[in-house]
Amino acid sequence: MQKFFWGNTIIIMGLIIIVGCNKSVETDPMTTEIPKIEGVEVEVGSNKPEPNKEYNITIKDVDYNLIHEKEQSIIRIKDAEIFETNTSDFYHTAEYYRQKGDEETAYIYDHQNEYEKAVQRYENIVDSLSSLPENTHINIETHLHNSSMTPEENMEITEIRAKNLLDRFLAEEKLKHLSFSAKGFGDTIEAYPNINEEFRWMNNRVELILSPEN
């Protein structure tokens, strides 16, 4: 009987010691590291156009098409809106032709106000381009069709046209916030197939290619 009593006593005391030890052991709380979230730096207040921006522009009293591509917009203007036919010259006055002895052209310019119309068309182009945002680049491309003159003559005319128009734009105070480049292509690049007279004359063109400045 005594053995039974002492045996049970020993068992009970052992349980008490175990429970007491478990209570005295402190468990360290698990530390969870919060990952650092990296932010993205954003430029605020930038006037630079987005690479795929569509430039919506309207030019009064000028025969042109506006073409939107992935990263640029193209203003395609008939060359006769800016230049004399098959020359690198801008429109002249009636007096200019009268001094050259060309009374027929002088008469047309006097009575149809061709010079005044051409001057107004150019001013309308400048006014429209002046509305473009800063950091816009305009690449001037001049083209002719391939049936009226030799390729060498076409190349020479378009190169001079490109330079003349570039110089004229650079002198415009309204366009100082824009950048420009220019190149003449002669008859090497067709916008339309040279299959009839209408398409050939449509290939006589000035293209103003608008894109974000690099």
C-alpha cells in the first residue's frame, strides 16, 4: 500500500514540475520582415509629347492630308501650295514676272491674286505649326514625281526647296519652340503609284513629319 502511495505521489509531482517548466519557458514571437516597396520616379510637368502621340492640327485654306502613324504624324501638302511649279522658288509677285517679260503670268497674278493667296497659305501653315507643343521635331521632306524632268533635276529642285523652307521656318519667331531638319528626295519616294496624271501630280508634295524630339 505504501509503495502504491509513494509511486502515485512521485508521478503527480513529476507532472507538476513539467507543467511548471512549460509555463516558465517564454516563446519568442516570430518576426516577419516587411519587404521594401520600391517606388517609380515620375517626371512631373513635362511638356514632352508621348512617343505615340497623334498631333491633331488644322491648316486653313491649304490643300493637305494629315496622316497618323505609330510614332509620328505627317502633314502632306501639295507642293503648289507653297512653291512655284517645277521650281525651287516660293511664289513671286506679278511685278517679278512683268520684269522678266512674262506678261501672261503677270496678268494671272494680278487678276487672280495668286501671290497674295500663296503668302496667306504660308502664314496659315506657320500659325498652325505654332500651336504644336514644345519638344516637337518637324522633319521637312520635299518630293517630285518622275516624269517631267530628269532624276538629277528633280533631286536638285527638292534639295533647294527643303533648304529654303527650312531657312524660312527657322526665321519664324512663332516656331522658335520647335526643332527642324530637312531633306530633298527628288523622285525617289512615291506616295502614290505613278500610273496617271492625277497621281503623278499628287507625288509633287511637301511632307512635314511631326515627332517627339529625341
